[in-house]
Amino acid sequence: MSRNYKFHNPEGLYFISFAVVGWLDVFTRNEYKEIFLESLRFCQNNKGMEIKRNILCAI
């Protein structure tokens, strides 16, 4: 994972998109999905991250 992408403006609104390498079935297994969602909740509760909209897609 790259550490080059930093969010320098704390008041800014950012669009973030990413893909899963190798089509790992992250969102079809509940335990993986919950780890991801818990990580988002942690960032919201402890780091001040605000999520305006989110879309989780599984193909």
C-alpha cells in the first residue's frame, strides 16, 4: 500500500476509490466485510473521519 497519498486539507472533501487485487471475495464473506466496516467505524470514531456516502459493491 502506498503511503504517498496524503490528505493535506482537513476541511477538504475527498473521493476515494479502490479495487481488490485478484478479485478476492472480500464482500461476499461476512467476516471480511465486518473487518472492513469496523475499520471504517474506528476511523470515524477515533480519527474524525466523516463519511458522506459509501457504496460497497460485490460483483
